[in-house]
Amino acid sequence: MKCCRYLMMLIMLLPLPLLQAAQPLRVGLHLSAPWSFFDAQGEPDGYEYRLVSRIFSEAGYQVQYEFHSYSRLLKQFADKKLDCASPVAIPVDGASYTQPYLPFQDVAISRQDTGLTVNSLHDLRDKRIAAYQQAQQVLGADFAQAVSTAAYLELAERELQLELLFSDRVQLVVGEQRVLLYLAAKLAPHIRLAIHPIFDAKSYPAACWLPEHAAAFDHGLAKLAQSGELTAILQWHAPAAVATK
């Protein structure tokens, strides 16, 4: 019993970074280039991955990263199989949220040669549309109402969404602008696209189950913003070669 008490006392006296390193955080990110993806060598990379890993590393945490489709990311987090997840654009009961930090701009895109006019959500009615998983929850009731009369589907695979657009099986793809343009340039650089900015730009947070993890993230985020490193990471250009896993 005395040995156990001494051991507990020693653990309590350890510096915080050592304690954090002894208990790896399980952090899930959305597998979506150029935000978070595997590079040509199979190593994790991306705007979001660079930010999150920089913040938790500076805070003294050892982290185990997992990349998931968005629906699976939310399920893994809701089932508490992850300590933190990013981005989390919908409410999860009991979670602690960081400050919004990922600047997302959802748009609709079409093939330029179709001459499609899309100036508002109303113009989505009766169209053939592919979107990302959970898009109706993220984009809200007005979007859900607008696509209620459309031939509408949500898919995890962004490449498949674009392939449907390129083959004229859908007229529009709805998603984050950087993601869609990045993948379109990789898959079919010869196809000209029209961008329809019918959604407001939004910044999304990460979510953690323990408030101290969210607080540590916010502290690190503020330091990166003050130093200018946050801007530098968001202005980084992702490489063209991306491997999928």
C-alpha cells in the first residue's frame, strides 16, 4: 500500500507535459484534401492537420491521429472513441468546443459548358445534386428545403461526386471550395468549372470531451494567431500528389 501511495505521489509531481505524453490523445480529423490527407508517401498532411498537430505538440501532448469520412468522424467522436475531433460543425451533447478556426467556404459548382445559373438556394430546386455527408445538417433548414425537390444525394467520396459532375450525371456538386477545386484540378484539369457562392463563409471549431483539452487548443491557437504562424499555415499550398487510404 505504501508503494502505491508513493507511486501516486510521484505521478502527481511529474510536470504536466510528461503526464500528457503518457496519455496519448485520440484525435480524429476529416479525411478531405487539402485540409487533412495522406501525401504520396502515406504520411499525414494538410492545412488542418498541420494546425492541429502544431497546437497539441506545443501543448506537450502525444497524439494518435485518425482520419475518417465525416459521418464516421462524428460517430467515432459521439461514441467517445476519440478524445477530440475536427471539424465539428453540428452540436454534440456534452462536448466542449474550441474557438472556430477553420475558414470554410461552401459553394455549388457546375460545369461551365452547361451555362447553369445558380444565384440563390431557390435555384437548387429540381436540379441533380451531389453533396458531402451531413450537408443538410451543416447548411441548415433553408438548404434542406431547397433540395427537397431535387435529385439529391450525399456521398463520402469527394472524387466520386466530381466524377458524377464530369460525366453529367449530376448538374451540381455542393462542398467546400478549396476541397472541390483542389480535387477537380487533380482529376480533370481540362474541364472548366463555374463557382456559385450561394452560401456564407463559416469558420468551424474542433470539439473535445474534456474542457481542458479544448482550452489547451484555444491557448495554442491564440499563440499561433499572434505569431503569424496561423496565417502562414493557411496560406500554404498543398502538393498535387495525394494518396488515399
